[in-house]
Amino acid sequence: MRAAMKNWIEKRSPAQVVTGYYLLVVLTSILIFSIPAVRRPGVEVSFFDTVFTAVSIVSDTGLGVFNVAETYSVFGYFMVMLVLQFGGIGIMAMSTFFWLLLGRKIGLRERRLIMVDNNQFDLSGLVKLVIEILRIILLTELIGTVIFGFHFLRYFSTWQEAFLQGLFASVSATTNAGMDITGQSLIPYADDYFVQSISMVLIIFGAIGFPVLIEVKTYLTRRKLERPFRFSLFAKIATSTYFILLIIGAGVIWLFEYNHYFKDLPWHKSLFYALFQSTTTRSAGLTTLDINELTLPTLLFISLYMFIGGSPNSVGGGIRTTTFALNLLFIYNFAKGNNEIKIFSRELHPYDVMKSLAISLLAIVMCTISVITISFTDKQAQLVSIILEVCSAFGTVGMSTGITPDLSICAKCILMVLMFTGRIGLTSLLFIIGGTKKKAKIRYPEERVITG
């Protein structure tokens, strides 16, 4: 049996194997969350809701069909945080960590899987990359837990409760899971700018991209290097796009809600509301307000931001920031009549531009079909709520107007597919669909086609 399984795996492409590993984690999570000790005494959860929750947690989405704080026990909280690590850091990174602990050699096959899971271009330095990712994320979560734990002593009567809340808040924010054990997301801390600020920092650390964090760390320790350090083109595009979107998002949300939700609020509170929502709607899903009270333009804008998502090789989903940036650069240069796309004194590879367009087109098709299908099966739900729910699932954000528990089985299945796809990435999905790349044996004459 073991030999047959090994033979089957060897015949699969790396993208297919990584996807299979994530499915295995989902199945394991279903078993974990089916354990009675995970739930509070007397609380029952249906099998389908357990499956939906497992997919949501593995994909670091946070869309829920029940209140986690009222459903799960303290043991359940720790199980949620454990699974979030596999979803956030990545199954191959966590597997590599355990392989190293067991003294197992990381062979070529494992390195190819790590390369696919982390969206890398070559096999060199992959184990070092994984170790750095683990160090940065776990250290970030630890620091966040300590800061939150001591700060929450003013909110909770015991230090155990304060640090439990702090640990969960830190893990949830860093992995951009959007889950909480307050029962109200971060609404209880709507006036606590310290909690919001730390949460935003943790969210950014998780969503800006692990390679960016590693390059920043290398830059800060550059005195140890023999030659001057240069940030990669990926780090420059990912970082600039991320923060430009963050600033624009805060401005747009503030503008849309200026005469509505923010009308009677002090300027500093409306500013933090707008800034926090711009940060969290891209990938995290935590919120300091009831989004049902926001205007229609704001909800649609939030949906767009969730569709874009975080940076590649991060805990975020969506089409990713660099994909969005390359699409805009392609449109601009095509309008200018340029055949090459240049930015930061570098020229983009045509394959990367083509891949970004393919990812965006596939994402638009998937989300459009999902919205149409759910609108047909769940006619009682408002269209804007469905659009936001679909974009939230695809972007692995977890933000919702509250319609998730009332959706039909068909709609929830669609959301599960979107959440899982958002976690493994559309690049892996395209490789699974396309299969193994084969060299063309025959070339045909080229001919122009009228478009536009």
C-alpha cells in the first residue's frame, strides 16, 4: 500500500502533490474539530458545518457558520491556532520544520514541493527560506502575544484569560485569519488605538510577503555582507503596491463614509476606522465596526480590495498585489505603445506579465460564476452581500455581512472551493489544469486576429 502510494505521488506534478497535502490537512482538521473536547459542553455542530469550518481555518479565511467563542472550548481555541499555522506559514514550510526536527534529509523532490508551495523560481536556498519564514512568523506571533497579553490585563480579571485572548489575537492577526474569541471581532477595542495599531502591524507582517520581510532583515544586518545589498524587483513592487493600496483604501473609505458612518465621529476615530478597514479588508477580515452599516459604494470597494488580496508568498489570498500591479503596468505600457515594461530600472519578463493576466482573468471568471450561481440558489440574499462573501472567500479574508450561516449547501460548497483555491493560489490551480509542460513538436505560421 505504501509503495503504491509513493508510486502514485511520484507520477503527480509538484502542484498536484502540494494540493493533495492541503486536502490531507483539511481532512485531518475535520477529524480534529469533530473531537467532542474541542466544543463546549452541550454544544453540537453538524458534520457539514465542521467541514466548512475546517476549510475556512486551513485556508486562513475565517468565514464562519457559528460563533467560535460560543462554540469551542479552550482546547478548541488551541486546535484552531495550530491549524492556522499550517494554513498561514504553509504546509511545506511546516513539513520541512518537522523533517528537520526528525533529522530527515530534504531531497530534490521535497525542494520542488517547497518551491511550488512558496511560489519560487529555483531550487537554491529553499530550506533556508523556510527556516527564515518560520523564525519571522513565530517570533512575530510571540511578540504580539506578549504585547497583547499585558495590555489585555486591563480588560480581563485574570492573567490567564488576558494572555489567552492575546495569544489568539496575535495568531489571528499575523496569519490574517480574521477569527476571534471575543465574539465580536475587534469591535470591543474600537476605541483602543493601541490594540488597533498592533493588529495592523501584525496583519501587514503576515500579508506583505515573506520574501520582503527576509530581505528587510538582510538589509538591516547588511554590515555583515561583503557587498552592498539590493532589494529585489519583487520586494520593490510588492511593498510599494501594498502601501499605495493601503493609503488609497483609507482615503476612499473615509471619503465614502464621511457623511454617513463617520459623520458624527471625531476626526481621529474616523481616521483609525478608515485606516484599519483598509488594512484588514485586503486579507485579514478583522473589523472594528459593523460593516452592515456601511454604504453600498464602500462595500463594493471593500470587495475589490479583498479580490486583490495580499502579496504572493504571504498568508493573504486573492490575485495578489504584484499581479494587480503588473496588470496596471501592462495596460499603461500597451496604451503608450511600448513592447517592453520597465520599472525600478528593470524590465519585466513577458512570461510574468502573461501569467498575471491569466490569473486575473481566471479569478474574474471564477468569482463571476460564483456570484451568479449563489444569486440563483439563494435568492433571499442581497447581491452586494453575495459579492462581498465571494470576494471574501476568494481573498481568504473572512469578512461577511452575516449571511454565511443562512446560505444553502450549494453556496457553502462554492465558498469552500473559493477559500481552498485562494489558499493554494491560482498559479497552482493553472498548473493542475494545464498538466506537465511539453515542448511543441510542430510550429504553425503566425496570423493576426482582430481584437478589441
